[in-house]
Amino acid sequence: MKKQQVKFQPRQQTQEELDESQTLKKAEAAREFASAEEVLRFDAEGIEVPAEVEERLAESIRKEAPPPEGSGGWWRKMFL
Amino acid sequence: MTAAVAQPSMDDELESVSALAQVAPDFAGIYQEHSKAIFYLCLRMLGEEARAEDATHDVFLKAWRHRDNFEGRSSWRTWLYRIAINHCRNLKQTWAERHISTTDDEFVLQNTVPDTESPLRVLEIKELGERIQATLERLPDEYRMLLLLVADEEMSYDEVAALTQQSSDAVRGKLHRARKAFAAEFRKTE
């Protein structure tokens, strides 16, 4: 009787298994929301205000704000 | 031998304080507390991050310029929202983006699917922002604004009503329709 040769082959994932794993990955990221507000709250939590906005605001205010008392203007005191 | 402990220099201390806190110490706390809510409203009202950044800057600059007019009859949050809503409306008018408002109540209700009780399912969180934006843009401006304001847990129905110049009952009624419209449009973005 001829001995059947069994070659070791690394097991390859079937298409079904690949599909299932993709579905699971998606399910991990899946989330359900009960209402529009809940969706919006979740979305808002993940949003950060870029730091540049605060820097630009500081710069705009600096241009408009009067200089603090006692700073500069020594010449003014001299002549007034 | 005693270890030398490095004392922070005045320059270091100044660096750790934000630029805004240096020029407007009293206003910096207000910015810290409310900027995220205002930025989010602007982002979802205007639809683009760059526009939302500009709008947030402008809203807080207006608030700073007119801070002496703030009488404390409403909260800072409500006052800032009022400025932001007017600002976004003006911008949208200027950009002639009014064509979106063809989605009036009737249109939305006609297109609303009856199944609004089931939860809104999201498979890919990373796409959530795009889907929300697409959904909000399909809604009438008033629905969009009401949903965004009510989603802020710091805002009561009464405050939203005062801010949008209508009764609390009117807000509740419109919110009911706005939620249905949002759910219907959100499912279409899948």
C-alpha cells in the first residue's frame, strides 16, 4: 500500500474567515446612538479647538488693548 | 551636600501662562471654558474647519470688545452662543449659501422615514464627522441650530428658547421634528 505523503502547508485563511474578521473589526468600531443629540455630543467630544485660534485671539486683543498703566510713555509723563 | 533645586524663572512662568492669559487674564478663563462649544457650533454650522476657526476667533474678539455690555442676565455661554449664531448667519448670507435652505419643514417631513425609534448605528467612527455634517446640511437651519444647542448639556430648554426667541413649547415641538429629520437623513448617509 502506497503511503500517502502528507506535506505540511501553512494554513491559509479562507475567504469566509477573512470576511468574518473584517466584520468583527467593524463591530468593534460600531456604536449605537439613541438620539441625534447623543450623536452630536459624541462628535463634539472628539473635537478640539486648534491652539492657533487662541494665539490669534491673543494677538488681536494685544493690538486693541490699551498699554498697561506705568509701561512705556515716559516721554509722555515728561511733557504732560 | 544639598541638591540645587531649580527655581522657575519669571520667563518660564510667563511661558507656562497662555498668550491670551497674558494679554487678557480675566477673559482667558471664559475662552477656556466655552471655546470648545462655540467652535463646535461654528464647525457644524459652517461645515469647514478653517471657517470655524476664523468664526471662533471673531466671536470671542467681539465678545471681548463688548464685554462691558454683558450684564449677566444670561450666562456667558448663552451670550457667546448668541454672538456665534448671528455671526454664522451673517457669514452664510454673505457666502450666498442660502440655496441649502430649500430643505424646508415640508420637504424634511415628506422625506422622513417612519422608523425613527431604532438607534442610529455607526460602523466607522472615523467617518462620523462627515456623516453628521452631511446630515446637518440637509436640515433646515433652524433644526440644525436647535439640535446643536440642545446637544450641549449645559443648555436648558428654557435657555435655548430664550436664545432662539421662542417659547419652550415651540422648541420642544420643533426638536421633535428635528430629531426625526436628523435620524432619517443620517440613515441615508450610510
